[in-house]
Amino acid sequence: MSTIVLINTSYPDKDSNSYTKLSIPLGLLSISSPLISAGFEVILIDPQIEKDYIKKIEIALKEPPLFVGMTVFMGSNILNALNLSKFIKSIDARIPIVWGGPLATSSPEICFNHSPVDYIVMGMGEKEVIKVAQKIEQGKPLNSLANVSYKDNNTIHKKPIYNFCGDIDSLEYPDLTMWKRGIYQLNYIPILTSRGCPRNCSFCYNNTFTGRKKWYGRSMQNVLNEMSFWGNYFNKKSFHFIDDNFLVNTKRACHILKESIARNYQIDQILGHLNDFKPEILNLITGYIHHIGFSIESASYKIQKLLNKIIDLEKAFGILEYFSKNNVQVITTNFMFGLPT
């Protein structure tokens, strides 16, 4: 059985004072499921929870895998991906390195020019990663793959982003069994009920990664089935919705919340757009959700226009006041600084 090594590159520097919780490697867990179903062995290494992750990488590479995969986005993640990729090539330059994720998809030229990455999967990777693994296993070139960019003789071949069909219920659940220690440390189960966003904010990765103004919501039953499956597996009733915008479809969101309440599930987090916190949503989440978040980005109308995200500040203050008065334990709003004026 051919082996694939996946490494979570989202972890703080050893000298960091970061107080954030574990970063859930959901992208890697999402591609693990179809790879395993296709007959490949997958090894996941997460430096957040592996004390000696360098040693584990060295052990995993003793028998060269088909490839080493990483998810790449902004922040310390890209530096970690760069350093780990160089380290892997220093052990065995023949091992292919495959990147995916928002940054790799939006800026493949930069990634190829500044790192030893061999291939970049453009966009959602559950389908394409199987083709990558099969081509490498068969010793065939990957240049025929429609959504995999590559560099050949210093020439970058940029391929189009994968055009997802929209049937999100057809995708396998992320393989959380590969991240048991993370689940038990967090003490909740991460659930992604949707992808993308129907809005068109100029700065958002969704415009390139999942498609401009596209949102894909899983059916209520599909979401609840996954919650039941992992809840039974881990013997937990606490869940963490990690959607960028869980509230896009009010009817769907209300159904999921009502059924979660009926099943005595605890929902740790919900994130949404300010305009999607409608009265029927507020009635359900008040006193039930631990952490509620939405983004303001800027109080400047000029900057809001630049970002293509106009926010009613009075409405934002009203929602914040409402959550405060109703004892929501954690309220998060995001702002962007350093933007050009």
C-alpha cells in the first residue's frame, strides 16, 4: 500500500506567546478520507500535538512516500510550510511536495518561485488529490491534470481552479480519527456545515478558493448525521461550527440549531455576517451558543467601500449590546488595519 504524508503547518513558533486554541487541520483531514477510501495509507503529523514532530517526519520519510502534502495560507503557516518543505527536500530531494489551500491557490507563482514545492492543487482538493496520488504511484507526469499547477524547467504552468459541482453532501466526512488527540484536547468536535460565501468582499479567500459569490450548504440531515456519527465515536455532545458563515440560509441554520437543542448538543461557536443575525436566529442562539462572532473590518465608510463590505455600525453596536445583555460568554468582532487610503 502506497503511503502519503500530510503535515499540518499551522502551529506557533516555539518561542511564541500565542494563546490561541489548537488549529484544526480540517483541509488535511478532508482529503485524508477520499485518499484512504482509494486505497492509500495516510500519515498525519501535527506539530501542535506531536512533541518531537521532526523525528516523526524523519521516520515517516525513511520509506519515501508518494508525496508530502501541506495546506498553505497567510501568517506563520506559510513560513512553516516553506521551512518544512526545504527540510524534506534536504532529506530526499526526490520526494514530491504538494501544496494546497487558499494562499497556494491564489498565488501559485509566488509559491513556486520561493519554495521547493512541486505541485499545487488549485481549489478544493478532495477529488484532485486522488488523481495526484494515482499519477505519482503510476510514475506518470501530472501535466495532464486539469487543476494541478506545476513548475517545469523554470516555467510555471498555472492551471485553473477546480470548479466544484456543488453537491457538498456527496463528500466524505473529514477523517477525525486521525486527529483524536486534538479532539480530546479541544473537548469538542469540529463540524464544517458549509463552504464559501454568497457575498463579494474584495479581500476574502472565498472569491478564488470556492468561487466568487458561491456558497455551498450541506443539507440539515447530512450535518446532523455527521454530528451523530462523531458524537457517538468520541462520546461527546459538544460541537464547534467552523463555517465562515453558518447563517447564510436562515431556514437551514434554524433547523440545525433546533435539532441540536432537541438532542442536547452543546454548540460552542457560530460565525456569521452581521446581516444574517435575524430575529429567528437570535431567539435560538441566545443563552445557547458560547461564542458568537462576526466581522466589522472597518468603521470607515471609505475603507468599507474599498473592501466591498458595507456595514451598518449602529446595527453592529446594537447586536453587540444584545449579546452582552444576554450573557453570551465570548463575542468576537474582527477588524483590518494598515489598509491603503
